[in-house]
Amino acid sequence: MKKILVLEDESNIRSFVVINLRRSGFDPIEAENGAMALEKLKANPDICLALLDVMLPDIDGFEVCRRIRATGSKIGIIMLSAKGQEIDKVTGLMNGADDYVTKPFSPAELTARVDALIRRLGVDETETNTNELHSGPFALNTRNRTLEKNGQRLKLTQIEYLLMKLFMENPGKAMSREDILSAVWGGDFKGELKTVDVNIRRLRIKIESDPTEPEFLTTVWGYGYKWGY
């Protein structure tokens, strides 16, 4: 069974999430605070996805997310936010989250988001095509899902990897936000188009010499983005 970390300080909500994940065939690993969550991740390196509550008694979920990504971990991360405010969604995505769910949520919605993210992160496992895509100074290895720029490895989340793969497979093609959202997050994703913009902004910070004047991943104003090298 796939292990999923559940970081939630309210025991009744955590139990609710854990029960429904078990019913859906997952193996939940519980944590009631940020420090415990980080310990559980070290003790269970096969955890494939983490559900992180934003409001916590010690370190908040955003910081836990940031620390996970700082280790180079590519596990899926879904933020659980009671606020539902735009700034919380943007903050979570900028810190490396792949998705967010606003409380209160139904068991069906949560498990659907978990299933969808696991599917997205598991695509291309059996690729038989060439193992590398090249564009300018970039080399994307589709077997080990890594990106290098001028021979230097760049740390990407799985969503960032999927974005790079999409763009490098479609050089010069203007792609709408709707097309990008569907291709990377899946047709059943219920999030907002803003999700694309936030992840593009985060990706540019990693791949561009000057993210404010992008050379490779350019904006098509009023439409979307294209890989312009």
C-alpha cells in the first residue's frame, strides 16, 4: 500500500482523514505537529505523498513543505487550508506544494485529489522513447526525471518536471493556461488557473538567469506560455 503522511494537529480531523484514506487502500502515517512530521518522513522514506495542514502549533505547514523540498524530496504535497484565501494558495504553491484542498472538504474530494496527484506523479514510468530531451543549455532525463542546465543539476518538484517536459516537447508552441492545467494536473483537476501561473513563476526562479526577464519560458500575454528557446 502507498504510504501517505497526514499532518494535522486536530485529532478529530486527522482521524477522519486517516479512516477515509485507509478505506481507499492507502497506508496513512500520522503526525500531530511539524517536528513529528519531519521525523516520520525520515523514518519512512517510501512515503509517496504528504497532506500538510497549514495552521500548526509549532512550525506551520508552509515551513514543513519548504523543509521537505529543501531536502530534494519529490514526494507529492497537498496543503490543507481552512482559510481558503488566495494568498494561502499562492504561498503553498511557491513553497513547493503540488495542490491544495480547502476545509471543510468531503472524503470523496480529498481521496480524488490524492488519487489524481499520485497518478500525475507516476506517469511515464514505463517510457520506451528516448530518455533525454535537449533544448539549448537544458537536458531533461525522462527516465530518472531530472533536469540539468549547462551540466548542473536543478532540483525540481514533480510538477515542475512535468511542466518542463510539456514545454520541451512542444518548443515554440503557445500553450493556453487551460491546456497546461489539463496536461499537467489532469482533466479532473478542480483547481484554479492561478495554479499554473504560480508554478510557472516558481519554475522560472530555478531555470532562468533573471526570472523577471525570462529567456526560455516566456509569457504569451492574455493567453498562456511557451518554450521560446
